[in-house]
Amino acid sequence: MTTLLHINVSPRGAESTSRRAGLRVRTHLAAHASLDGGELTVIERDLAADPLPPIGAAFTHANMVVAARRTDADPAALALSETLIAELQAADLVLITTPIHNFTVPAALKTWIDLVVRPERTFAGTPQGKQPLLRDRPVLALVSCGGRFDDRPGSQQDFFTPYLKYVLGTIGLARVEVIRLEGMVRPEAVTHAFEHVEAWCGSALPALLAAA
Ligand SMILES: Cc1cc2nc3c(=O)[nH]c(=O)nc-3n(C[C@H](O)[C@H](O)[C@H](O)COP(=O)(O)O)c2cc1C
């Protein structure tokens, strides 16, 4: 049995290109799992249908108490964070389907990150810097963008990919594959991007599953 954590971010429901691309990957994942005689168990974390609250004073305080290696953190203040971390720990692989918002992760995904990346819980503070505390498992991010990332005028810089890889690497997820779906305001680009996702599922998905 393979357990997938699927983090869906777009607020655009069925219109969302990242959600639609994610469904295609899910179909391939389920087919591969059944070919292997197993099944795909999916943990759904939909950050648009079920938004996470922005981090507040109680969480911030409890987080710092834990960071100071004290044991008197308020469990209620960390309950949501613990749920999200448990979902991650239960997963063999992670699928993140998301738009880019203002050159990087949407606020909803950043809130998930803030609740999961915690000192002395998912990373340890050491004199050598932050050391990951979670087991590695592969992450696939399907990232939908209105614009382009190339050398032509009007292109933009990608802050999403290096940031996501850096922050997930901090907690131990070192294998982050990012597929950008670019120019999603143009129908022909959507067709091309979906063809690319299909081709990637045929060529690279088996290796990702084998590594899970
Ligand atoms: C608030 C906001 C900010 C955006 N910022 C960017 C951006 O910086 N770069 C980009 O390429 N597209 C940007 N877009 C466009 C979306 O990334 C694009 O429409 C994407 O395909 C939406 O994905 P979805 O259909 O899965 O929601 C932005 C859209 C919104 C609503």
C-alpha cells in the first residue's frame, strides 16, 4: 500500500489547472499502485476547501516553548500543527498542486509550511544550522503559472522552486520535483502543459513511486 498526501491549494475549484493536472497524476498513481497489486491511500489536505487559520499568538508561543526545549507547551495550541505533521509522517509521497501567487507560494501554502516547519519538532537547531528530523520521501509539486520563465522579455523570476526545495529540505524532504505549468492563460499552453504532465507520468512517475 502506498500512502499519498495530496495538498491542493488553488481557490479556483474545478477551473483550476493545477487541480486538473493533479487529478491526472492521481489517476496514474492509482493505476501503478494496482499494477503492483496494492492500492493508493490518499490523505486529502485541501487548503482552499478547508483553509488553515493564520498562525496566531498561542501557536507562536507554544512553538517557541518547544524550541526552547521546555515541556510546558499548550497542546491545544499545537494540535493543528501536530495533525498536519502526522499527515506528512504517514505519507510515502507528497503531491502539491498549487498556483504561483506573486512569484512564490500562495499564502495558504505558506501557512501550511509555517505550521509544519517547527524547531525541535521537524527540524533541530544546532550550531551547524538546522538539521532535518523527518524521514525523506519524494515530493512532486505541480505549479500552475499565468506567466513564463525563460529568457524572453516579459518573463519572470522563479522564487517558488528554490524556496520550496529549501524549506522542505530543512525538515528532511530532500527530493522535491517541481513541474511548472507555464502560460496557463493561453488554451494552447494548457494543452501543451497537460501533454507534458502525461509524458512525465509515463517516463518519470514509476521511478518516483519506486523511491517512495
Ligand atoms: C493573486 C494572484 C497572483 C498571481 N501571481 C502570479 C505570478 O506571480 N506569476 C504567474 O505566473 N502567475 C501569477 N498568477 C496567475 C496564476 O498563477 C495562474 O492563473 C495559475 O494558472 C492559476 O492556477 P490554478 O488554475 O491552479 O488556480 C497570479 C494569480 C493570482 C490570483
